[in-house]
Amino acid sequence: MSAAQDDDTRDGVWEPRFAPVAQIIPPNV
């Protein structure tokens, strides 16, 4: 799942299921 998170953060777009992760990881990453 971490791979999916990396892909989402890299793209700068978070999906609803990644909402908790989005709050922890800033879009600057």
C-alpha cells in the first residue's frame, strides 16, 4: 500500500482512502 501512497503523493493527488495519509504527509513531499 505504501507504493500506492508514494504514487499518489508524487502525483500531488490524494484519493479519499488516502485522506489520513494526506493529513500526515504534506503535498511538498
